[in-house]
Amino acid sequence: MAQSQGWVTRYFKAFCKGFFVAVPVAVTFLDRVACVARVEGASMQPSLNPGGSQSSDVVLLNHWKVRNFEVQRGDIVSLVSPKNPEQKIIKRVIALEGDIVKTIGHKNRYVKVPRGHIWVEGDHHGHSFDSNSFGPAMNSLKARTTSLVTFEQINSPEICTELLHRAE
Amino acid sequence: MVIAGIPETLDVIFLFSRGPWWQSLHRTMLRGILGKTFRLVGYTIQYACIAHCAFEYVGGVVMCSGPSMEPTIQNSDIVCAENLSRHFYGIQRGDIVIAKSPSDPKSNICKRVIGLEGDKILTSRPSDFFKSHNYVPTGHVWLEGDNLQNSTDSRYYGPVPYGLIRGRIFFKIWPLSDFGFLRDSPNGHRSPGD
């Protein structure tokens, strides 16, 4: 009896030790370095999900690259949706703070992106819930998630919303 | 040079009997130092990851600076924040929350939640004759500091998306004269028709 109890205790201790090493390290890695996600929806066609509902693209989200909140115009980013905090949306960065954009379908024709905000749009205009609907997105929302690299090569299409004035 | 334990001593004897003495010396020292360094790095990574998970998902201790939450929280007070309410969407009106600053993503702000989505907020000053109201859009909250005269909050930059909230402050631990749970807002209810 004493022997089998010793075996159970040792097994339990080994399990706890492994658990407390593996779980925090894995969670930190997925939060801070990179994780894998599936893209759903048609708002980024043709770059992402060109096959529509038949096949969803799988992408690698690179958290490490945006740890200082620095994005470039033309990057594809994923951010927490301003309308629904449980959802994440994937869009392309069109303009950074200080830039003036000529919008498509927004209530103001010309918008200057305020400090700490970015202007994001989906590549598939008209089928995208993006800054044309909710205005400039706060840069901090990107903190929760990331910049993006796909497994296939993306040809980035020309930026459709006109970037009128690039702030230096 | 420190050698401890039987395996290391046997190692040394074995090495010394093989090659020239200075090579054996290098090999032993290197193995000991390398082993210790890897162990140190391993422990650091493990504790850093545990700390990240604790601060991200459970909560932590925060020091607040700035006058915008007086008299509830003074400058340089130390408070406890918990992050579970954010993940379970349990933030309510009257809670004091920590959120990422809308104008600077690297800094945090500490304000009280005055209105949740759908609430009607009084945005005119009490001295104005015509009262103006705003509705808080879906997925956003309205934040205000307790020190209304000296606080840049939602009256300045508009409603804040829920996704920016990091955690809820519920307990003050320093200064000891003010130890305990935090008081309600000194400004009374600001949203009509709750």
C-alpha cells in the first residue's frame, strides 16, 4: 500500500511540475510571439479567402512584430472589432495618424486620422465592415492581436482609398 | 574554479588522464558554467511566462499617477486590479477600470465607467441651460475621472471601445490610511434614465 501511494504522489508531483512549466510558456508564446488563425468571410478578397466559403485561409499572426504598435501602410492587421469586443476582424492598414484619406461610403468625405488611430479597410470594397463604417480605429485595439503573414504569397493590390496627404 | 560532487570529481580525474591539462581544465569549467547558465535562463523564462499569465488573466498590483481620480485615488496610490471581469464581460457602471489610452497605445488610463453601451449620457456642463445628451454606441463605454475639473476622459476623446479595457480596480493597498475597498463616485449618477 505504501509503495503504490508513493508512486501516485510522485506521479502527481511530476504532473504539476510539467503543467506549471508547459502551460504558462505556451500561453505566453501564443499571446506574445505568434499564433495561427483561420480567416472567415469575404471582406479581404482576393488577398485572403479567394475561394469563398469552400476554403478558409489559415494565417500566421505575428504578435512580435507589433509589440511597439508600429505598423506600415499596406500591412494586414487583425484587431478587436470596435462594435463587438468578442470578435476579431482582419483588415489592411490604409493610413496612419495624421494622414488625410478620401473615404468610400463614410459620412465625411475627407477624414484626417487622429493621433493614436489608424484607418483600416478590407480589400473587397462594399463587402467589408471597416473604417468606412466605424471611423478610424484606435491603435491600441491592435494590441490584442497582430500583424499578419500568410503561408502563401500575397500580392498586395494597389491601395484603393486615395491617400491624399501622407503625414511625415 | 569550483568543483563539487562526486560526478564532477570523477569527470576531472577522467579528463586529466586523457589530454593535456589545460584542455581538461577548459572542458570542465565550460561544462559547469554552461550548465548553470542554461538553468538560469530556463528558470527566468519560466517565471516570466508565469508572471505574464498572472498579469494578463488574473490581475496584479498597479501604481496610479495623476490627479484625475481624486479624491477616490490620489497620486502615487497603489491599488489591486483584477482582469477576470474583463474576460467574462462583467464590467458595470460605477466600476473603476484600467484601459489603454486612446491617444497613446503604450500608456494606460484609470477612470470610472459612467455608461455602458446604449446608455444616454449627459454631456453638457451643469451650468449650461440647454442639456445635450449622447448615446454610447455598441461595444463602447463612457469613462470619466472623479475629478471632473482636471480629467481628460470620454468628454474629450469620446466613448472608448470595450476592447481597450485591461482590468478593474477594486482594492487600494497604499497609503495605509486609506486601505480598503474603493468608494462610489462622488459625482452622483450622471446618466439619466438608468
